[in-house]
Amino acid sequence: MDKLKLAEIIGQRLRLLRISKGLSQSELASKIKSQQRDISNWEKGKRLISTEYLFNVCLMFGVGVDFFDPTKDDVNLQLAAQITE
């Protein structure tokens, strides 16, 4: 899988988490000590999130790094369904 496709998948899952908690991009950025433009770039798949920020996102939302692993779609779809309920 190329880096751009990976960034796109991770971005989609990040957006899902953020919206499920009712947070704006600015609010999420503030909570993980980033900037709104970074969140936007990650969600659009323009940039790949760093491991430091990914770790902070996982802690904040209570998900494992596996949630962002594109090779584990079945598990992630189940988690996504639980998050949005």
C-alpha cells in the first residue's frame, strides 16, 4: 500500500472518531496540542499523521492503533459501528 492511500484511510478513520465525539477540528487540535490545519490535512489524506499524534489520538478516543490499520478492516468496521451508535 502506498503512503498516500494509507494517509487517506487513516484520515477517514480519524474523521469518524472526531465526529462521533462531536468535536470540531480546532477542538481536537487543541486537545492533542496540534493545529487545525494539521487535522484538516490528516483527514483529507494530504499528510500522514506522525506516530506521536496518532498515539495521542488513540489515548484520547480510547482506541488501539489497530483501529487505524487498513489490513484489519473487519475489526475496524465493527469498532466504527460501536463508536457511531
